[in-house]
Amino acid sequence: MKKQGFNLYPGCYVRGKWSGHGYIIEKELGSGACGTVFLSRNAKGEKCALKIGSDSSRLMLEVNMLKKFGKVQGVKLGPSFVDVDDWVDPSRQTFPFYVMEYIEGTALRSFLKGKSREWVGICALQLLSDLEHLHRAGYAFGDLKTDNLLMVDSRIRLIDVGGVTQFGRAIKEYTEFYDRGYWGMGSRKADPSYDLFAVSMIMLEMAYPGRFEKGVKPSRTLMNKLTASTLLKPYQKMIIQCWEGKYLHASEMKHSLSLVLMKRTMSPPPSRRKKRQQQGSEKVELVTFSILSVLFLGVSIFSFWI
């Protein structure tokens, strides 16, 4: 990581200047404009994620976000905060770092492979529920993308708070494919609908894993991709309404998605011929989906009306 001013590699020992807490670097997990995240182990041998950079003010903003996430009542939105300190490297340069919970899970795209189209809606429903809590606290997640989502025990988890922005301010970090400004669908001002657009693009990415360019007419490109996808057919109306700005809050989009899933759950069963063609694994998935649908839809509709 010499390009960011420090040189860390597997086996390096990072010792906090003030607390004396030590961490052994195992491997790099990801790198961005604000710093680099490493899988590390503490003195007890427990896994953790250590983020180090050169801009202490930006890292402290992220630390404050992690602490705020820990105070959001009733839901765990992101990794738990563990430690913050400075590291003095062998050349006597000082670099700020913080340590957070290491979330071990499955990438969303990998999790959805081989699953029915209802799972796209179920995952989006979970994500909207988490965003609803974050929005109530006055923040947009900002850099919402599949890379920042993990599935842990069939539950979605947000893993990077670097783009979290207070409502009314300019989004500080974003990825073009999920950014409504890139598609000409709105501004980069932090508000609930900024995140809702990103949710619709995450759903679109499930149908087009390689993503796609915006083309000369971005809005037409989006519409063509949406209407051409059989996977997203049940969600077309809801996604179009999102793009048209019909949803101002996560609860509104979540309610519409709940109705779509409820309608599909209550739809007539397939013909006997089709049933015979189904594999045993698909039958198990259908049962699992029905159970999860009842749970998620019940919570969703209840939270909408209160």
C-alpha cells in the first residue's frame, strides 16, 4: 500500500500508539479513496477488519458513523465499532486506523444463484427495511452497491459506511452504476430517494451481472433493460415508479414490494405437469420462500402502518 503512504502485508503487526492494542494483518479486503481495509486478528486471535489511511478527519467521520449505527434502535445496520488509534510505522510516520467487526458472509450475487425470482424481492425487502431505520436517523447510505452487501444466514448486512451522508448534503462517495446522477435521474443530494434508486439498480444488476453502459439515452437504456428481463417482470411497475420519483420514503417502496411478493405467494400453484418437472431442491426452496415471505411481509406491512 505504498501508494497510500504505508506498507502493510500479511504478517505485519500494527500496534496502537495510544492504547497499545495490537493486530496482525492477514490479507487485504478492499481499498478506496479513504483507505484500505485488511482482515486482521487481535491479541485473542479473533478476526476483525482494520481500516487504515492517511486522512484522520475522514476516518473519524466513518468511526462516528459506526458508533451511530450501533445506537440505531432495533436493528444492526453495519459492522460493530471495536477500536480507533494511530499506528507509527518503522519510518516514524503516523497513520490513523480503526477496527470494526469482521462480517463473514456470502456475496449477494453468489447467494442468489440458482434461486427463484422471489428471492430478489425478499433481499430488496430486507434492504429497504434497514434503509428505513437509517433514514429515520437522518442519513442516506450513499454508496449503496452489491459490493457493500453480504448475506449472513439469509439476512442482508451492510458492510461499508464510507458513503453515509447526512440528508441535505452532497453525496460524498458513489459508484456510477448505482448513482442516479450518472443516469440523469436526479441530483447527488443525500435524501431517501437517492438510496431507493440504488436499490432498483441492485435489483437490475441481479438480471445483468456484467452491468451495462448508459448509452446515449440513459433513461431509455434502463427501460429497455428492465422490460427485457423475465427475472424482473414481477417488479417492473414498482421499479418504474421508483425511477419516476413516486416513492419519497423507504417505507413506501417497501409496502409496494410487499404487495408484489404477497400476490406471488398467493398465486395459483403450477399445473401438475410442471410440478412433475420440478426438482426436489426447487420444492424445498418453495417451502422456504413461503415461510420467509410470511415472516418478512408481516413485519413489513406492520411497520408500514405504524
